[in-house]
Amino acid sequence: MESSTPQTSAGADTCRYHQPEEVFSEDLEVLRSALIRESCERKRAECLATMQADVVQLALDLLVREPDIEGFFGALTKTMVEEGDSRVCAVWLLNEEQERCEPWMAFVGDQLITRANDCDKGTFPRDVLARHIFAHTPGWTRTIEYEGDDARLPEEVRACNKRSAVDMLIVSPLLIGGRTLGWLTASSQQSAENEGRWWRVVLIEAIARQAALALHHSRLIELIRVEERRKAILEERNRLARDIHDNLAQGFAAILMQLQAVRRNAAGLVPDVAASLETVIDVARTHLTEARRSVGTLRPNVGSGEDIATALKRLADMRQRTDGVPIDVVIDELPRFGDGVEREIIAIAQEALTNAVRHSRARRITIRASTAQSVGLRLSVADDGRGIARDRSTSGFGMTSMQERAERIGASLTIVTAPRNGTEVVLAWEPSSLPTQVHVAS
């Protein structure tokens, strides 16, 4: 049967005191019966008040002892089974979109079953019951009582109740501020007459109220923590952006201005010196651009607008001019992948190119970029240098930086290297997430 009023129906009925008309009767037997009933009602009301006070105290004690929300609910369900005369106590939560009900944890016998240690899957049709709880609209706002073989329950649940000798199932919503967060269920194997089962409903409703409050409080705390982390990250990004702008970018701008002044005032330079001066000016201009790009990367919603093909050709041209290593660039027609993804891809290519020039002693470097399945990207930076020693394949800030950047965009980073056989850095990115991995060829 279903409770006639939301949440505290049983408690509300027992708390009211109506003086029976029989007390005015002159018949002694009628008067005696009325007084006995009145005494029972008073005892029930006192029991209810004591029970609710005990539940509040229990919840407070558990919150102090188990500040973690999972620990709190684990202890709460255990208490329900061990002291509430229940066989199973389970917690069911609505997902974030409130599209379905999902089993979260249950205390069965003497064991707490969670998603992490669920070794009992399949013996109880939990998904079937979860769908029923979600679909049974009256249960969103008030406690529902079921007999073990209740016709409202799905056939699979009734069959399981019969096998387990479950005589009674109570489903109480976790309500807070008119919003349903989930449900608390308790099943019992002991039969009870209608007059003796009211306390079970009162008990689970009282516990459900405290559980909903604890769950709501935990979620609020987590939201506050997430927001604080977001603000801290944003503040740090802004600080880094300011430092880069005020120091590196301004410094490169000053260097560029001085170099351009030298070029204007130095007429008749030897051709080789003039060419070197132009190269230095281009290097300063490029690093000024990169500093500004870094500022744009650190500050949200700021993009450089430069596509990958243009950026790769610019990087290769600059490296070839400054270091003299021949660099071949083979780039297919590429779609745009979004500013955030493209910035990380270009940064990885730049780091791979820097490593090839500085550390590999390469005689030639090849950069290849092509589409992957028409929606992704495959980028390769290969050299014919001395390779990377096995014990250094994942060391160094540059390597770590490439791995972290690949992880941020969900790309696969593969580094194939062998002594005296060169190194190839391959980045594969698709809109779906891929694991970051490092391979070293023997």
C-alpha cells in the first residue's frame, strides 16, 4: 500500500491526539477500552518522537565519524540492517540529467556492496527495480510500501523476493527542498501485522530525510570545491599571461626594435652579416609572436587565427634559416580543428622540431601532416639523427610537455626511436579520446 500523505504520513497520524468520545461514556467497559487505546496512542507518539530524535543524533554522529559521503551512506545502510530489522538497505540515485535511477550501494547481510566491489551482480534484478522506482511517479514524493509479491512490482523482482523470503519492501524518496535526489529502500523477511509495521515506515522516512540533507550538503561542498579550483586555475593562468606579456613579450619587442634600428643605421653591411641580421630580426619577431600566442592561450577565448599548415611552414622555415638543417614539409589540405586543439598541436610540433635540431644531430628533418579518417590529424616529425637513449625516452621537460599537451586534447603521442636510426614523433588526434602513449623501438 502507499502512504496516504507525503513523507511523514505515519508519523503525522500518530502525533495527533484526538480525545475519544468514549471517555464520556458511563459504560465502564467502553471507558476502559477507550483509555487503553489512548494510552497506546500516547506510547506510539512518544516512540515516534524518540525514534526521530535518535535518527537525527545517528546522522550527526555518522557525519562526524564518516565525513566522506560514501562512508556516511555505507554506515547508514549498515545501521538500518543491523538495528532496523531489515535484510537489505539500498541507496538509489538519480543521474545528473535526471533521466534514470541508478543503484549506488546496498548493505546485504553483513556486506556493503558498491559499484567497486559488486561481486553479487546478476543475483538481484537491480536494474529492473531501478527502472520501476524511476517510472513509479507517486514514489517521487512519498513513501511506497510493497508486499513481497506486490502486483505493482516487476515479475523479476517478485520472483527474487519469493526466493529470498522478502515479505515487505519500503521505498522512500530522498527529498530536499521539493527536489528528489534518489531513493532509500529497505526490505524485510519478517512478517508484520498492519498495526505493527507503522514504525518501519516512520524509521525509513526519518532516515531518508537525514540522508537527503547529507547528500545535498556533500554535493554543495563539491560544487564549491570545483568552483574554487576553477578560480584558482584561472587566476594562475592570468598571472602567467601577465608575466609573459610584461616580461618576455615586452623584452622581445624591445630587442626587435633595437635590431630594426641597427638595420636602418647600418648601411653597406657585408652580405653575410646583413643576412644574419635579417635572420635575427625574424627570430625576434617570431618569438614575440609566440609570446603573444602564449598569452592568448592562457587567457580564455583568445585565438591566434593561424591555421596548422601555415604555422608548420613558418616553424620549419625559421628553424631552417637559424640552424641550417634542411627541413622538408609535406602537408595535405587540413580542416580546422578549433583554436584550443590547434594551439596544442602546433606546440607539440615546435617542441619535436626543437628536439630534432638541438639533440639529434640530424642531417635532415621531415614534417608530415595529413588528415585521419577525414576528421582527425596525423602529424609526424622525423629525423635521421642519433636517436634517443632508452633510459632517456621519457625524460626531460620537453618530452613531458609534449605528453601533457597530447593528453589535454585526447591525442595519441608515439615516439619511435633507436640509437643511430633517428627519431620519429607521431601525433594522432581524432575527436574521440585516445590514450597518450610512448613507444621506444629496439
